[in-house]
Amino acid sequence: VDFIRYYWIAHHGPTTERELGDQIQDNVLDERPAFDLVVSLDSFATDFAALNMPREHPSLSKLNRNTRNCIYTITKELGVKQIMPLMLAILRYFDPKEADKAFSLCLSWTVRFLIVGGGGGGVLDRHYGLRAKEISNQDILTADKLAKQMSSIVHNDRAFKEAFGIASVRQIKFARYYLRAIDLYLAQDPYPQFLPNEDTLSVNAEHILPIRPSNDWTIPFDVVASYGKRLGNIALLRAQDNVKVGNKSFAEKKQVCKTSPFKTTQWIAEYDHWGPEEITDRQKRLAELAPKVWPI
């Protein structure tokens, strides 16, 4: 049902799952359009499979490796579904060079909406659906025109930076991705937001101020509740280091952070104490880099 709805949105505009059956029944009125719909669905099923297996699927060989990593990040690492109709349209109707640029925009938009929010009330679904239909109708044929059509709802650098500076991240896989991308940027990777094909199990995300502190921590519960899941409190650690630190004291964690291969984790070792001020300060440093990592 998801695939059929994504296909339908890409060609007919925004459609909820509840509306889907009636819309098909109202538009497919006799044998010829029914046959055409089945043939088209059969063809687009290959594109849908490719978007869900971007690193392996042979039909994506026309796209460069970085773009396949970009699609992987959206559909697998972040698991975002709302943007799928737009991605289906881009994959089918854009030439490869424009598709490379457009998928990069899709990833930046995805992260900005995850951090700042999508406007509520189905605003994001509506705009993605309208843009997908415009691409299918050949009204949008370039990434630049797509960006202009989305500019009214995509958060600018200032809003993104401000929201990133105070964001709490409840899904640890998102935090790991944000921090890994920023770390790759600091390492001068030209495409830090397109995660390379690496074993994410070997890179863990650790809360420096534990969510359930041991007696080594003397921070009130309400402070832990407010700051524990802030991005500034989360650090990348190698799996073997994460096992060592657990919910130990900051002094013990600091020593592990000092020798970490991750630059954003090394920052933690610059502080003498760890609490709200330090978490806020580190997160502001991360926020300064965010618009550069996910540009529009």
C-alpha cells in the first residue's frame, strides 16, 4: 500500500492512505487506464526497490557512489518515508547529473525538518507531493528549480543553526549520524553528509551525562531530564571504548574522550566539569557547523 500511494502521489499529488482507494476508483474507469496503471506500477516497482537498496541495486549504476550513499542515508539510516514520492519522481524523470544534486538537497531538507520540524498539519507531505507531481508533469526538470519551489518551507541557515543548538535527540541512531557527519566535515571529507559504507555497530553514541547516573554524578534528576538527550551531551565512541565507560564518572570518561579518533568527542576532554553549561557550549559549536554539513 505504501508503494502504491507513493506512486500515486508522484503522479496525482498529495493523497492520504484513506483517500487512495477512492482516488484510484474515481480515476481508473475502464480497461485501458487500468492496464496502463498496472504496467506503470510494475515499472516503478523497480525504482522503489532501488531506493530501498541504493548501494546494491543495479538500476542505480547511473548515479555516482556518493549519491547512492546519500539515498541510503535517507531511506535506511534515517528511515524517512514522507519524501519517498518526491524521490521516486526524481529518480524516474531527472537526468543523472540533476538527480545527483536533487538527492543531496533531499538529504539536507530531511535533516533540517528533523531538527526544526516540518510545520505540522501535513504541510511537508503536501509540498513533497506537489513537487513530485510537478516533476512527473515535466514542470520541474532541474534541481535548482526544485529548490526554488521548496524554498518557502525549507528552514534557512539561521533557523537551522538556532534549532540545532538546543535540539534533543531521542533516537540514538539520529544522534550518531549527525555527529558522524560533522566529524567527517572536520576531517575535510568533501561529502560528509553522505555516510560512507561503514559498520555503524563499530561506532557507538554515548551519553556523557548518563540518562541514569551512578553515585559518581551529583546532578539533580530534573537537570538530567532536561539535558541528558541534548545532542551536546552525546559523543561518538568506538564500541570497545563505550563498553569501558558505561555510566562512570566524568573524570573517567574524559580520559577516553581525550584519546578518541573523533574530533567532536575530543572536544569533551577540554572541559574540567560536565553539566548544563558544558553541554550547551559544545552543542553551540556543533550547531555552527551544521549548515555547512547540510547545505541548501
